[in-house]
Amino acid sequence: MKSTFKTMIFLSMAATLGLLSASVSAADANDTTLSAAGDAVKGKRVFNRCRACHNLTATARTRIGPNLDNLFGRKAGAADGFKYSKALQDATFDWSEAALDSWLSQPRKFLPGNKMAFPGLRKEQDRKDLMAYLREATVETAE
């Protein structure tokens, strides 16, 4: 728990200062430490708080927020078809579980100037459950 908190603090400070590089974050995109401690079934319920603004697939029309398809490993502020805030356009990190955990805990503090109105998920377990669900729900499936 202490290391997760330290990671959140580091990512928050680094993102604010623009110190995160895409290459460093991309290496973390496959780290499933947080989602492995989550429950995807519970995460699907947590996602109901996100559903008003976000879709899970690229085939669905963009809502208030960007679609979340293939979220992990994607450069922040780079989903096609969505107009991002300047803060996210200028962000220099890729979405990893650690970055998403920090973002979801307090979006406005993690990246000041972003447009997301959601206040965040206070409970660490809710964030882990949500990431477990997103890991399953946002990947392309081979047909």
C-alpha cells in the first residue's frame, strides 16, 4: 500500500511538472499489478459512474469524454475523435495502471487544467476493481 501511495505521489508530481515521458510510461502499460488485485465484476458496477461520459469501444460514438478502447499504453490526450483540454494535449505520458490510478483518485490534482468534471474515486479498491474491468472490456478481440 505504501508503494502504491508513493507511486501516486510521484506520478502526480511528475505529470504536473511535465516530467513523465511516453517511453517510460509505455513500459508500464503491461503492468497488471493493480488490476490483478481487483474484481472485474465489481469493476463493471463501478464503471456505471463513468458510463455517462465514456464508451468502451471505438465503434461507439464519442460522448462527453473520450472512448476508452485500448486505453492501456495509449498516449494521454490522443484518442481519435475527441477534443482534449490543452493540459491533456500537452501531457507526456501513456496510460498505465499507475497513471490511471493516480488520475482516478483526483483527476484535477493529477493533471491541473483537464476538463474532466468527475471528482474521482476515493476508495483504492474501487479503482483496482475498475482497472480489472477495463483490462477486460477495452481490448480488441480477435474474430
